Amino acid sequence: MLLLKLGVRFLAKVTNVLLVGVGGQGTLLAARILSGVLQQGGYDVKMSEVHGMSQRGGSVVTFVRYGDRIYSPLVEKGTADLILSFEKMEALRWLPYLKPGGTVVVNDFALLPAPVLMGKAEYPYNALEILKEQAETLIVLDAAKVAMEEAGNIRTQNVALLGALASHMDIDTEIWQQVIRESVPPKTVEANLKAFAAGGQQH
Amino acid sequence: MAELKLPKGEKSVKLFLSGNEAIARGGYEYGATFAAAYPGTPSTEILENLTSYEEIYAEWSTNEKVALEVGLGASLAGSRVIVAMKHVGVNVAADPLFTAAYTGVNGGFLLVSADDPTMHSSQNEQDNRNVAPFAKIPMLEPSDSQEAKDLVGQGFEISEKFDTPVLIRITTRIAHGKGLVHCQERQQPPELDYKKDAAKYCMLPAFARQRRLVIEERTARLQEFSENFPYNKIEWGSKDVGIITSGISYQYAKEVFGDSASYLKLTLTWPLPEKMIREFAAKVNKIYVIEELDPYLETQIRALGVEVIGKDVIPNMFELSAEILRERILGQKLPEQELDVPIPPRPPVLCAGCPHRPVFYILKKMKVPVMGDIGCYGLAVPPPLEAVDTTVCMGASITMAHGFQKASSWLGTNKKAVGVIGDSTFFHSGMTGLADLVFNKGASAVLVLDNRTTAMTGHQPHPGSGITAKGEPTQEIKIEDVVRSMGVEDVAVVDAYDLDGAEKAIRHALDFDGPSVVIFRRACALLKGLPKLPPLQIDQEKCTKCHICLSTGCPALVHHPDKSVTIDTDACTGCTVCAQVCPFDAIVEVGGEVLG
């Protein structure tokens, strides 16, 4: 059941994706769903992240790479095809990883880091404008709004963001839906599928 | 963890596993029946996943030395054993390990060392490949999740065939990197009877001297074996450049050089296949040794008389990457976006409601030397708490405080010191230090932060938790009972959220002329199933913007550009510590006024 668009599969040698955010935001589940989708799609996939200290509210990144054969699990600076950011400032932090012409999908959401909370640093509230200048394609999604209004469950934010990401990847929607069904708690399947669909249409 | 089970009726399935999950899966497939570990990033998930297989006994041991010894006993009884720990844990386990190399094993015995280059979550960056020649035990280095699983099977066979513990050395990117792994059914482990053999297992000097000879003979046989070990392999590409590499470094090398180089990919990296290295070297023009951290391969290869380029161009510290190889060897830099916007750092912080916060808030005010330990309380080192003077290794809080206090007394400077240690860390290696303090008439204050779990590594149970790794109820060892039985007479148990009570207890402990222990008992705010406390809010009428609350460093407090402070009620756990430090009683329960 290879539902991939074959042209893309053979043209694109390796695709690099960054999922970035703040420890505790649920980037991990999103990365797992994405990797599951890519595996179903018949790709070789590698995913790399760091656990431990960073879970306590620190900046977190998960690298996902896929293609015919993947060696390094890490994405090099200037080579990311896609950056999915769960938080505005984190998108800026990881922007040096974006390749020229790459796409940024960003959650229109600010989570203030400790130095800002304590008044020791300023939050770049103009993050979206900077991103607009720097990224060739910028998708801004208010994931909380989509999760609440379209899916009726605030916890579906990460899947709403995946919906936006999916609209920039050539993988059949059915594969996404199947992997989401298998990855989220059974009671939330419908809400997550709604969030996924709405996330893909909101821009 | 259920994903690690094979679907019914399937002979083989491809699963997406981290290196740690793959090692656990390998334990299952290749007949492990026993596993022991102490949690430590990046090794923790190995044992966590092993607990999910009913065929395998798995325990969280009190420390790594204990885990290794428990594992050795299990091997003698006939089990195939996996013992797992982070790199610094191997230091703790070194004593039994170095002699287990002499006794050898019965059932296959694997020690997994998970090293942490760049120190993502560690206090030092040691390259544990050096342990293999030091302890004289064979070492395997997987380069991805598939090999991590396969090498468990290979390791058990090597261990049983050569009668030796085997070291499997991984690094963070192997441990936490995920890839596709072909998984199969479990194979039945061999049946191995225990036979009493004092000359093999009792390392008295006379027997140890005989076993010393056995090790040399074994190493010679292992060397021969490594020449034909199928996971040591040559991949021919262009012969202009030859690359000798192992582990994750192989992936970075392939990423950058692809087919434009030939590779000698080493997997059994002690003892090295010397003939194979010489033959490879003879067929390529120029050789790079590509390895992370120490010049481990390079030094041995140079000793064979083979000219190589290694640490002259590749850094000997921090993680390696394809980027570094591209830059250092090829002189290439990929274009990257440059930003001139200052981006504030986002350091990890003690969580909202963390029961460690009030203790460090008080200690900061007291300006007393605080000897810290390994755990979440490392987050009390940076601002705003800045309450910790030292962080060295597991257990070093009590002992360093004792040494500091004794020396101060001896030198006449008479400084008191406080040792601050967690509950899991107390059982790991705090108890022996406390015995030393009591025995040697110390007078330090010891603060045990008992948050009911091993928090930093993700909530593993310990001897004070009343539950085993397999989730069975067990005897709960009470820290106050342990402390009293060691002869500490001044012992207090305090709720960490009670700021006044905590401060009084600490002041008393510091004034007390003798060993004094205060146990701060309050569960980690991230533990599941805790009773919910009502969140707090700031009465803006009463708030004077003095910002004393911000000095607690709680991430639920939000400082706005107009200098006002509010509380993020979603993040707030209702611990009330900020309300207790507020001099103006401006912090109240949400809806508190209405309820009166």
C-alpha cells in the first residue's frame, strides 16, 4: 500500500525536518506521528532528540530525516526543508537551520522563557515579522484556536500543527489519519482528526 | 512500550526504535532473563523498556556498582544479563567490573555504557571506550538502532564463548536516536548450570594471578576473532581516501564522504583487528581516523606504525557532526541564515510547584556554603536561586560538606556547611557518606530533598518509593529510619512547602553541634495522581511590584514590560511558596476572595 507520489519519492533524496519548541509542549508525540507516517510511506527514517535536563522548560529540538537511505541522525545548519515550531521565539532560534527556500510552520504562540519572566531579557514580540522576512514560505497557525474551535480539545494543538506541516509534504492524507488513529488516546481520535484537517486548511 | 511486542502470527516486523529501545528489544530476542540498572541520561530507557518483557527479571538497583554485582550473580546462576548505566555510572561500577574481567561469567553478561558527548545531561564528558583496554574486556560499538539490537545477540555469544563480560558502548545520539529495526521472535537462551569453582570466582591473590594469565590468553583469542568478526567490515569506494571509524562517527563520515572514500567500519573496537587495519591502510592513499572525543582508535592505529590524520583536524571534545567533518576536512561551510535579533536563552528551570524551590530560596538567604549533588537541584545553581556552591558527583554533597566543615574547624575558620541531596541519590551513595560523617564526629547539616522519586531521569522508583521497577509493591525504606539507625540524633521531617517550618529546621540544623539531618518531604510536582491544589493569582491592588516573588524563580510567575507580575494559572500548582514570600499578602487563591 504505497500511497506516495512516486515522483517525489525518487526526486527528493533526503528531506530534513526540525520540530522545535519548549520542553513539555508535546513536540515528541508530533515527531513520533511524523516518523510513523514516513515509515508507512516506505522511507528510511531517522529521528534524534535529547532527553534529560531540557525537559524542564528548556528549548527542545527533534530532528527528523527521511529518504532512501539516511546516515546522520542530525540535521546540519542551512539544510532544513521544513521547520515546525511550537513557539514563536523558538522558530527564530532554530532559523539558521533552514535552507534557502525552506518552509517554516509556526504556532502563533509565545511562551516566555525564564530570563524574560524575571525581567532580565526582552521577548522578540516581532518574531513573526522577522520570520516573514527570512523564510521563503511562512505558515502561521494559531494552534490553540484551531484546537478549541475546530476540534473542541485544547490538547490537539500539536496535531493541528502537524496538519499544517502535512499540507507542505507529499504524503497521502490517509496515511496521516491512520498513524494519528494509532498514536493518540482512543477517546481523542475524532478530535485529533478534526484538528489535523483544520490545521491543514487554516492558511 | 507495547510497540516492542511482535504482532501475533508475525515472524518479523520493522519497528522504529531508539538505540535504547533496540538494546532492550535485543535483550528480549536474544534470551536475556535478567537486567539491572541505575537511571542516568542517556541510558535510562534501556531498563525502562526491559521491564515490559515478562520473560525478563528487571530491577532498578540502588547504584551502578550494585547493579553490576547483582548482574554478575545472575550470570553465575545461568542468566543472560544486561546491566545498563550512564558513563559516570561505570566509574561507580568500576570496582566489580575490573575483577569480573578476571572471574569471567556463566550466562552472557553485557554492560551497556551510555556516554554523553557535549554533556547534554552530565557533569563530565568521559570517553568510556578507554574502559575496555583498561579493564581488559571486549567492546562493541553500534552505529545505529539496528546494530544496537544485533550486537546484544553478538555480545551474549562473545561473552559466553570467551568467558568475559562484554562492554557495549553507545553515545547520546545512538541511545536517543531512532531508526528502523528488523525485529524477530525471542530465541530460547542456553541452559547453563552453576558450578562452584573457587579458582575462577574467588579472586584471592593466588587464584587472581592464574586468572591474570587467562585474560592475556583470552585477549589473544579475541584479537584473532576480531579479524573475522562480520561487523568489522570494509566498504570500498574511492581509494584516494580511507576512513577508519566506529559508532555514530561512521554515520557522520558516510553523510559527508558517501562513495568518495573507502571505509573500515570497526564494531568490535577492543581488541582491534590489527591485520585488517594494516591491509586496509595498504590499499588507500590517505587515512583519516574519524572518531568522537578521545583519539582512542588513532593512538592504537598509530602504534601499529600506520600513518593517519585524526585529532590534528578533528576536535577531541564535544559531539562530532557531519558539519564539523565538512568544515575541518573539506573546508566547506553550508550557507545559513544569519539573524541579528537577540534571542533570549531558554534555560531549563525548576518546575512550577517544585518542592526543591523553597529549600534553595531559604539557603540563598542564609549565605552558607551549600554542597550540592546530582539531580534536578542542579537547576538551583543558576539565577535567580544561585544557592548551590558545588556539583561533582552522586553522593558528594554530604561528604564534601563534612570535609569542608571539618577543615574549617581544623583551620579555625569555623564555617558550617550544608549538604543537599535527593532521596534517590541518598540511597545511591549518600548513606556511606552519612556514616562517615557520624563516625568522624562531623557537625554538618544534611538536607535530604525527598520528592518520592528519581525525578530528573523521569520518575523511576527507588528503595524509598515502595514500588519496584516491575510495578510491584515492596518494602518502603524510610530515610528517617536509616538516618536514626546510623546514630544521627537530630532528625526532622518537614513539609518543603512550609517556608517558615523549613527555615526553622535549617537554622536549627546549622546551630546543632553534631550531625543533623532534615528531610524535606513533598512529592515531585510532575508525579501523576497528586491531589490538585487551587492555583493562585496576584491581587494587583495590593501588589507593589517589589518583585520578591520573582526571586523564587517560579516559571508560573510572569513579569510584564510594565513591571507588573501575574500568575499563569495553567502553570501554577498552588504550592503557595510565592504567597509565603510576598510581604504584602498580595498573592491569593483564584476565587479566594469570593470564597472568603
